[in-house]
Amino acid sequence: MTPERWRQINDLFHRVTELDIAAREELLTRTAQTDAELAAEVRSLLAAHKPEDGFLEQPAWAVAPTLAFDEPLARAGAMVGPYRIIKEIGRGGMGVVYEAEDTRLRRSVALKALPSEYTTDPVRRERLTREARAAAALTHPSIATIFALDELDGALYLVSELVRGETLREELGRGPIAGERLLPTLIDLAGGLAAAHDAGIVHRDFKPDNIVRCTDGRVKILDFGLARAPASDPRLTQDGTALGTPGYMPPEQLAGQDVDARTDVFAFGVVAWELATGTHPFGASAAQMLEHLLEGRAVTATAVTLPIPALEPILRRCLRRDLSERYPSAGPVLQDLQALRLTGAQPVATPPRPLETNPATALGWWRVHQAVLAVVIASMPVATWFVRRWNPQMGSWLFLVVLALATISVATRLNLLFTSRVNLPHLRDQRRRVYPVMAGAEAILGVLLLASAALVAGDTDALASVLVTLAVATMASLGVIEPATTAAARIDADEGR
Amino acid sequence: MTNDRPVDALLPVVYEELRRLAASYLRRERPGQTLQPTALVHEAYLRLMKDRPERWQNRAHFCAIAAHSMRQILIERARARGAQKRGGAQPRVTLDEGLVGGESPSFDLVALDEALGRLEQIDAEQARLVELRFFGGLTIEETAEAMNISPATVKRHWTMARAWLARELAGDRPV
């Protein structure tokens, strides 16, 4: 836009805004006759011109004070009371966390700046103080200890043990936890939760992001003692982040009901399942997960097996939708896990298992098998076609029947291959449905090809041997190879193991 | 133009002061009350002037820096927060989470910043005026003083810039 044009737009806009509606219309219509573009531009500006709507009238920081000022400290080296800020190490719905040095004791601490609601709202503040006091009494190797709840420069800070290491979320990014580390990790976590539950404290937001693996290999649970907002707080439900993390909340918490130790038990079940398998027990996508959680559907993982089979009933009991069927608190979970370790269930899980196949790799081979067999069977009608040259009458009939059966078999195999790609959870059901037809067709194909070979044997041994090879290959596959790959890929495993 | 443009080195100083003051205002006042924007910039100015007066050419210079640093900080955070909420997707934060309930229509801070960038190309003076008024919290009179133009001109520019920006944001604004 040229400066001249912009000046014209400004002038006309100001002239028009000083007129009443009728005069405006007249002036714009008159302008449109000579300069339609200018009139249209000013018309659209007029439509947006609403002097009374308050747009931009409040300064930015007054409209969004939390955006502007909710981080009381941002700079390394700043002092907050006796604490010197080293650096920011994280942030979330509950405020910003800094690594800081307690200058009196010369020790490193984690300093969590709590949102200003806690300073201004006496109810929330009281609740936070109560929880922090209870949590500060907790000393357990698997729990990051709380040192203090301080009011400094008019804001509240939760001071706790600084835990160095990476979160289990980060660790999960590289896959499930190796067999020999799994049970000790789960026992540490259940132990921490059990200690808290014994003291009457519920975590409410137990998830891999809140657990840190220290450099010595042990795990520590963070963020005990932070009062969560009740679900009825509209500000926080709108925000959708402060209520915990949907993938780890049991149905009753999702429904906004009161929570107790069994909430943590459920979250523990989800976390443990994730650590053991690398996948979320309620499905991969957030939408799928929520749907399953709300319906309380049982764990649907299909091609997934726990590395410690005896762990499964324990985790399933943690994940029950019905509160009365779930473990009442983390204590009994810990006992069952310890019993599992004592009964020697662990050797099953420890990695010296050279013959164990990874189901994912096996699934790949199963797919290759499907593809190869589809090609073999597709070549059968081609081979049978040549039988007609030596035995026109029988040959035509044989060809047509083989063609029909091979079409059924190839279509079914390709369908299974496709299902395994796009809808893996349904593969098992789908296979169970189509397998009898497919296997029947292939068995008949084998017999027919042997019969064809018998018809042409002596006339053309080359064709006869091709037919016999195809027949034998198919029957061997049906009887031996397929059951083996299917079992390895765990496609035929029972649902309710 | 260039000599009264904010100096980047001074931005953090001003912002830190504004932030510190605003935090104490917010704490002192009851929730639901809006802090007095003008008071904030004035107080920051007085404090920083007392501290090292040689750094500031004049009041206008200070206000321009205050407004510009506030814009930078807010936009940076709005982007960061939007990215956090949406896992790195298109960052968008609407300006409706403040203490003033329901009075101003909600709109997208990042989109406003982008629109303001476009206005700058067309009319740098109007864009600067919006920055002073909206990000610096200056009144019409203070803006006139800071820009060395008459209050009537400020009003005219403001009306135009406001309508232009409202139209630019129309696509993003809920009706």
C-alpha cells in the first residue's frame, strides 16, 4: 500500500465516522462511483470500528497479568529470601520450579514458586499448608523430601529436596524398562506411595513425569504435598491442565468425584504397565484412552505381553474400574510385589532369555509369511492353466476350481495383512473368523494340485514337479510354518491370560 | 526515528522493574481489581531515574522502552505457553485469563503482535502509538507527550489503528 493510499483511507475513514448513518451511506456510495476499492476498504474498517467494545482499551498486562507477571523470578543469581536462584528447571500448572541454593545451609534445593491464588485465597492457602505440613513429615527413600513452605516477598514457595536425574517419562522415551530393573523400580514406587498412604496422604497426580530416576538408579516421587484444585473450580477446569493428567486418572477422578488412596493405586497400575511394556494400557491416542477410561474397559493391549507374567493380575487389579475391586491402598500392592520377588517369579523375567522373541519382530515375520504365501497361491492358477494342454477336459475344470479357491485364499491373506497394518487390535478376532475358510480352501488347493500333477505326470514332468512343489509348500506352510509364526507373534494368544 | 527507538540493552532492566512493581501491586490489591497501569510505569520510571538518570534520554524514551519490553516479554511468553499447551503446534494464547472479567473481548495476543507488525509496514507511527497505549499502558495524554504530537492526533490515529487491527483479527476473534 502506498503512503498516499493509506492517507486517503485515513481521511475518508475519519470523515465517515463523524457522520450519522444515512450521511455515511451517501458519502460511501458517492465515493464508490469514482473509487470502489477505497469505499470497500473504509466500509470494512467501519464494520470493525466499535468504540465501545473495549478492544485494546485495557493495557496488555492488566488483561493478562498471569502471562506478564506470574513468574516472580526469572534470572539466575537472584535472591529470594535466603535462596539464590541457580536456574529454572521446569514449569507446569503448579508454577515454576527453580534449582536454588539455600545460602544458610549451603545445600541445593528445588524451589517451587506457587501461583498467586495460594497467597490471595485463604481457603486454598490453608489447604496447601495442611498438605505440605503432612507431606513434610514423610521421609522415605522413594519420596523427594519437603523442607519448607515459605512466604518470601509476599509469594509462597515450596522448598524441597533437589533430585537430579531424568524423569521416567524421558526414560520411557527409549522404551520399556529392562526386565531385571522393572520389579525393583515398581517396588520402590509402591513403597513410596504406601508410606504416603499410611500417613494419610494421597498424591493425586502420580505419573512418569513426576518420578525421577536418580544417578544411583533409585527412583523418587516428586510433588507430594501439593493441594490440587477441586474439580469444581471453573478456572482450572477451563484450563484443563491443573486437574491432573487424564491418562493416569481413574474414572471416578475423571468424573470429578472425591479421590482417595485408590486413585493413586489406579495411577500406579497405569505407570507400572507403561514401564513394563512401553505402551499405555488404555490405547495410544488420547481420545481412545479417555473413552476406554470412562467406560472402564479392561486393558486392551493386544500384541503386548508383560515381561513378568505374574505381574499381570496385580496390575489388572490396580486398574479396576470398580473401586471395591481395586487394592484399597498402595500397601497391599507393595506386599504382592514383594511376594512376587520372593517366589522367584523374577527369573522368568530376567533377560538371560536368548530364545525369547520380540513379538514386534515376530509380527514382521508373520507379515512376510502372509505375503509370500499369497504369492505362492496366486501362482497356482497359472500353473494349472498349463494342465489344459495335456488334458483339455479335466484341465479346464481343475483350472476353474483352483482359480476360485486361490482367489478366496489370496484375498483373505491380503485382508489379514492389511488388518495387521491398520487395525492391529482386531487382527486376532478377524483371523479367528476367516481362518477356517482360508485353511479349508488351501487344503483343497493342495489336494487339487497333487491331482493335477498326477494327470500330467509322464507327459510333462517339469509341470508336474512345479505343481507338486506348490502343493507341498502350501501344505507345509499350513501345517507347520503358519502355526509357528502366529504363535511367535502372539496373534493366537488367549484374550484373558 | 532511530534515536528514540528502544535500546535492547535497557529492555531487561525496565521489564524487571515493571515486573517487580506489578507483582507487589497484584499482591497488595484484592483479586478482581485491576492494577493502575499508569501508576506502574510512573513508579518504575521514578525508581530507575533515581538510580541511574544518565541512562534515559527523557520520559518519552523511557516509556517507549517500557512499552516495547512489555510487548517482547508478553509475546515471547504467549508463544511459549501456546507451544506448551499444544505440544509445539501453532502457538495461540487468548487474552481472556486476566483479572478483568468479561469486559474486553477475548483475542489472540500472538495474532495481535503479527497484525501490529503489518501495521508497522504501513504506518510506523500508528504502530508505535498502539505499542505505547496497549503494551505501555499510557493514556492518550501521556502518549501525546511521549510522541510529541497533539492529543487530538493521538485520538485520530488510535481510532484508525484500533479499527484496522480489529479487522485484521476478525478472523481469530470469537463473535
